[in-house]
Amino acid sequence: MNDGFFCVDMRGYPTPSLATMPDLPASFHGNAAGIAFADGHSEIHKWKDPRTMPPVRKTGPPVVSQANNPDVIWLWEHTTTKNR
């Protein structure tokens, strides 16, 4: 992560083929991460798609194309968005 927060890009929602991930989540704990929500609950989610946890490199942007990534779909399903 390149800063102190993590964001979920909802621009492709709800179309899985348009999924992107601007920030990659941490996966230090067995390819899983703890996510805290505004309502006070938290969950540990184990990442399923290798694109969510690529090898760490010192240069270059993270993988952006995440089409049909089940981890992005999980994040979408657990994130708020403006009603359409």
C-alpha cells in the first residue's frame, strides 16, 4: 500500500469484466487481510485471485486490470456506493 488508506474503485460496479483495483491490499497473514468497516465490525478475508497479491516490486504501478477478480467482487459487495 502506498499510503495510509485503502480504497475500492466502484466505477466498474456491478460488471465484473470492468473491475479495477487502484491499491492492492496487504496479504501478510496467509494471503489474507483484516478489513474494518465504518459500522464497527471487521472481517478477515482470504484473497483468492493471484492478481490481488502480485510479487512486491520497488518500482512500477500495481496491476490495474482485475477483470472478473472474485476479490474485487467481494470488496464491491462489502462497500457502499451511490444508489443508481
